[in-house]
Amino acid sequence: MTTFATTDTPLAEILDADLALRLGTAFGHRTVGDLLHTLPRRFRRQGQRVDRKSLVEGERVTVIGRVERLSSSTYTTKKGSRQRQRVTLVVNDGGIEFEVVFFAGWGIKNILPVGTEAMFDGTLSTFRGKLNIKHPEFLILATAAGRSGELKGSGNLAALAELSAKVEAEGGESLFGRRFLPVYASREGVTSWEVFGAVVTALRALIPVVDPLDQSVIDAVSLMSLDDALHKAHMPSSQEEMDAAGYRLRFDEALALQLLLGARRRFFSRDPAPPSPVRGDGLRAAMWSRLPFALTAGQQSVLEDISADLTRDQPMNRLLQGEVGSGKTVVALLAMLQVLDAGRQCVMLAPTEVLAVQHHRSLTAMLGDLGEGGRLGAAEGATRVVLLTGSMSTAARRQALLDIVTGEAGIIVGTHALIQDSVDFFDLGLVVVDEQHRFGVRQRDRLRTKGRDGLVPHLLVMTATPIPRTIAMTVFGDLEVSELGELPGGRRPISTSVVPAREKPRWLERTWERVREEVAAGHRAYVVCARIDGDDDKPAAKDDGSIPLTAAVDLHHSLSTGPLAGLRVGLMHGRLSPEEKDTAMTAFAAGRLDVLVSTTVIEVGVDVPEATVIVVMDAERFGVSQLHQLRGRVGRGGLSGLCLLVTNSRFDSRAMDRLNAVASTTDGFVLAQLDLTQRREGDVLGDAQSGALSALRILSVVEDGAVIGIARQYAEQILDSDPGLHAHPALAERVFRLVGSEESAYLERY
Ligand code: ADP
Ligand code: MG
């Protein structure tokens, strides 16, 4: 075993081989640096009360306190007639009492008599209403007579006690006398104490770490030195030290991430794109003069930005955020026409086939004879909009692919999956990605290769789900962001109410009456369910008294024969074929159906101006952003919209709080933030998780927005003078370590 280590030293050189191996398997830790750059999950403070709310049954808990009472009883084992003794200690930790139970605990009475101060570590359960820990590891901190001088314990705690003795022999503080005891995530049988032991061993061996940051940055951001931070992050002596150390390590990770994203952005902006200046006599100008409405100020200003981007010979990389109904489609259309006027093709990608079909239809309608290229009676210079979907016949598909590769097709609409993988273009100039905020870095990279003669197509990503700034900076660190704030004239705010079906059944009846009233007024209604039919969820009937989810198929039947009898009620869900779905959607859009019962296949982008009410069943099953998206389906045609969120949740439940929040605001950004705090990060990032994001160890893109923002500023500053990080080898090394060689390759090409 070596006595000295750097952050690059393999753990196997300083730890017991078995522990090193298990740390690798459980956490992926290979080196001292891997271990030390992982922060404790929390700190256990000596003398601090246990937080009752943080106590979770089945989780590991560490209790530090005095043995207040002790009782024992004998019991007979099931198998035979052997008499055993069960010893129960009552331990008081800062006012909360725990029962600590040892079976066959003959010796325990002598080892842990009343008055002993000890630490117990085990799994929490409850027994007859009392907090209970069975067979914990323990460590005696002080006997009834006072501090023992020698720590005695069991299991991992005993091993840690030995280590503590060594630390003390070297003049250090006892590990257990510390004010803040780190608690690490335990995983795959590696306990928090084992991690702590490994950390202590690593810190004892670590020679001072050279700081990879310029002193000027350290000073400007008031950062703790890295060497200090690695120690204090695990063994702080005050709250301030703990905070400063954590901040430094987060900053470093945020910086590495932003250096990576900044380098990518710079790297790609070196590739040329097809410049497409605005023409006064082209399709764009013709379309503009035919628009049935005036563009809002927001639409105009966004268009100016996009138009300027498209004119340049550098690829546009722009994210357009705008509420549902804010009029993104017409912006996209005018952008596409600008590129068509330069003689190049455009593609519009939708997340689902239903949406692709709808886009194809609405683009064609907006263009009118400008979109009838190749047909008699078309306007001069007219283009052609081609749909490409998985469910087209082979012949139709072959024809579409031919039109695309020969350049006959000007605008191609389809799903991402389809177009990204299998289509060759004649001369692709612009890619528009609709309703897809989770469109990740890798997917964007694939599109970059679809241009002609090495030119990189311009890219416009559109989303109605507002993305908080920090997420935009990480997931979309390489995109510019535009926002469409206002809704175009004629859009009315949607009013939302929660219908507590279990607590107020009468309100549910009223809901269906409202639907009838809207239909009587010539309007249409959506009814959305969380599931398709009775078989698509595991237990159909639960025995815990909870009400099973409403299934679309069942509800369609019961509404048609019950509360909505006499109305034309349609059904649409994900298990129908694309043609069936399209038929249902078309019938609803054309007014041949009054009510459409469906699953969330209608979620995004669908535009039926006459739809004025949307009823969401089991609304608590949907995410906040999803509900916001769903209600955006109504009130699109100058008519007021109504959204009714039906739920069986109780009044005092968190689910009900969430639904009330959705009902109380239509501000998408407020809701997006609410959504973030309630969901796990992985869900929020979804497919957009690039290698870099999944490699983050301590940074939370949800919580560490401020650090990310500052790190981005310094990353830009560093890259401005040193784009390949040649003068900052230690930083280049951090980037490399964060994401590996494939992703950090951009740095090397400078
Ligand atoms: P988004 O895709 O952002 O949800 P759409 O582009 O589908 O919104 O627009 C919603 C509706 O508003 C469409 O019917 C569209 O024709 C209409 N619209 C768009 N811009 C304007 C405008 N400036 N004035 C009036 N109506 C508009
Ligand atoms: Mg849209």
C-alpha cells in the first residue's frame, strides 16, 4: 500500500482490494478523485435532533444517543425449543426515542448498559407505533462512567473506530467527535460507513492538489482552493466550510460542462451553412402578403432574428419557446420559405405521426396555390409539401423519397425517427423540429450531416414547454433562445377548475352537463383519459379501496349511453392504426364528432378552433407541464376555453395541491418550475440527456442554476482566449474526465 496518493491514484492502491472493487461496482469509482469528488448525501450533526420527517421506513438511519432503558425477554425459536434472549434498548436521540433490538442478545446488557452513549446504524422500521432498529451496528462513544478512551463497536463501525484511533494517534480529531458526520449514499451493499472509511483513508494519503483554475477566477468567484475543498467537503468543521467546499466542487463540474458545451458551439459554428438571404420577390414575400392576420410584434421580432441567422453562412442553432397557440407554426413557415427562396429544401419534424399529418395539412392549407408546385394552376415558383410517415404504402413512400432526393419536394414533413435515419436530401437548408424540448445533442449532431457539399443545415427547435434557463443552458447550451411571449389576438385565457369526483360526485355530473351545453352552442369537447382500457394496467381492481383509473374505451361506452347520450362521441387512442387515428381526428376537426374521448395522443400541436372544453380524467396522473399542454388544445379559435381536471384525490393530498396550482395560473414558466421541483431530474431531461449530463456527479441542473450561470460566464471567457484549452491542460483534463474522449474531441480539433 502506498502512503501517498494523488487524485489519479487507483483506489486499489490505497484501500483493501475487496472494498476498492466494491466501490467500483457500486458507484463506478476507480480513482481517489472519483471518490473525493462525490459529496456526502447529507451530514449528521452531533447534538442535533433527528429530523422526524427525514425518517423513512426501510432506509438506513444512524442514531446517536444515550441508552435510557433496557429490558429483556426470552423467547423460543420457531425451529426448536432453544431459549433465546431478546434485549430491547430505548435510545434517546435529541428527544426522539428509538427501540434498538438485539436478538440472542446475551452479552449486550453488559456491553451497552443504561447510561452508555452510542451510535447505532441500521434499518429503520416501526413496531407497534414505535421507531425500531433491529440488530444495528453500534459504536460506543462513552460509557456510563464517561469517555472510554477507546472506541468499541461492531461491524463497519468497529473498522472505522480503528481508523479513528489512527487519526487520533497522528494528532487528528476523532472521527466520531466531529460536529458534522458525513452520510454517504449506500448502494449495493457498500455502506455509508465504508465509504466514509475510504474517504478518510484517501484524504490521509492525498498530497496537496494543484488547483486547475487560474487564480484570477478563484479570486473573482471567491472560491475555496480545490485542495481545501476536497478535504472540507467531507470533513467540514463548520457550516460555512461545508457550503464553500460544496460550492467549489459544483463550480468545477459546472465549468467542465460549460467548457464542453462552449467548445462544441464554437466548433460547429466553424462549419459553413447555406446562406439564404431574404428575397423581395419569392415565396416568403408572397406568403407574407397573403397572411390572413397581422403578425404579432413578438412574431415579427423573432422572425427578424431567424431571418438574420438564415442569411449568414454559419448554421443557425435556435430554440423557439412559445406557449401553445402563440403562433410558432407561421413563424416556421416563413423561415422555411426564406430558405426555399434560396433554392434549398426544408424539413419539419414532429414527434408523432398524428402531428406530422396535421402539420402537412395545415402547411398545405396556409400555402394554398403556393404549395401546389408541379400541379396545373400552381402559382409561379410554387413549392411542394411532402409527407413522409411510417404507415405510407411502399409505393407512396418510394415516390416521396424520390421527390426528396431529386429536389421536387421543397418542404418535407415527417416524424424525427423516420427522417433522421433513412432519408437523403437533394439540398437540405433548414431543419425545423416542432414540439420537442427533449431533442438532444446527439440527435442534433445527426442532422448536421444531412446537408449538401459539407454544408450544415440551419436548425430551428420549437417547444411549447417552457424550459427554465438553467436547463436551457445545459441541455441546450449550444442553442440561442428566442421567446414568443404574447398570444395572438383572439386567444382567450383558459379557465381551469378542479373537479374532486370522489369528494363531490355532483360536480362530475355537472361536468358532463357543461359538455352538453358547449356542444349545444356549436362547440366541441375533448375528454382525456390516462389509460386505454381495463387491461393495460396491472391490477384492474385494487383491494386498498382506491378507485381504478378511468379507461378511454370504457368511458366512451358509458358516456355515449349515459350522460352524453345523443351526442356524437368518438374514440381515439394509441392502439388504433394511424389511419383510424387520423379518421377520428379528422372527423372531430371537421365537426362530424361533438366529443372526442381519447388518451394523450392529442397532446401536442393539434388545432381545432371550435374545441372549447377539455375534461381530463384522473388528472393527478399527469405531469404539470402535460396538463398545461393539454388545456392548450382548447380556446384556440377566439372562443373562451374551459379545462376541467377530474380527480379522485383527496382534498388534503399533494396531488390536489398540484392540480390547484395548475388551475390557479396559466403562466407556463411558473408551472415549468413547479414541475421541476416535483420530478426527478432524469424525467425532466429525458432523451436530451447527453453523455455529458449523465456523467454529472454532484451538479443538479435543477437546483444549481446559479452556479451553472456563473460557470458559463467563465467558461466563455476562458474559451475566448484559449478555445482548445491548450494553456489550461488541467481544465481540459477535467472535461475529458467528465465525458470521455468521444465527447471532448471538439477541444482537440482546435
Ligand atoms: P403554436 O404552434 O405556437 O401552438 P400555432 O402556430 O398553431 O400555435 O397558432 C395557433 C393559432 O393561432 C393558429 O390557428 C394560427 O393560425 C393562429 N395565429 C398565429 N399567428 C396569429 C396572429 N398573428 N394573429 C392571429 N392568429 C394567429
Ligand atoms: Mg404548434
